[in-house]
Amino acid sequence: MLTDKKISLIGTGNMGEALLSGLVCSGSSRPENITGSNIR
């Protein structure tokens, strides 16, 4: 579904990590299409 889309997440705390991990583990997105950032 999202395999060809780029995904960015601002705020990669516990919830962000869970969301991104779920996307990758389910095969919905590829790791190379994901960017995460945090303010610290």
C-alpha cells in the first residue's frame, strides 16, 4: 500500500518508533523510504 511512498515522522519517541516499526514489519513500507527526526 505505501511501499512506493516516502514517509517522514517528526518526533521519534516510543510511539513514533512503534508506528515506523509496524510499517516496516508488516511490509507496508520499505525502510529506505522512511525518515525520522527528533528535536534532540
